[in-house]
Amino acid sequence: MIVLYILVGTGWVWWLEWFTTTNLEGVYGKPWKNRERLFHWFFWPYSLTTFLYAMVKESNNRNKGNE
């Protein structure tokens, strides 16, 4: 169970760092520091949930403008 938690966290951190550094500009597009990696690795359920919530919310806001 712990190994699965670590593997999912590792994959999430890798993907999130890649996504932010290649798709975002400014402060959010800068390379990550180890402190940020550790936070998102250890607390990946919170990080992933927050990311998905913001993505759905933004998607809904964009779709409301197209009606």
C-alpha cells in the first residue's frame, strides 16, 4: 500500500512539474525546487484534488461564455 502511494505521488509530481514548467508563464512556469517537489509528492491527494477542482471550475467558466 505504501509503495503504491509513493509510486502515484512520484508520477503526479513528475507530470505536474512538467505541465507547469512547459505550459505556464511567469512565476508558475519556473523550475521547481526540492521543497515544492516534496510537498506535492507527500501530499499528492490534496494537490491532485485541488488541481482537478480548479481545472473543472475553469472549464465550466469558459463554457458559460460560449452559450
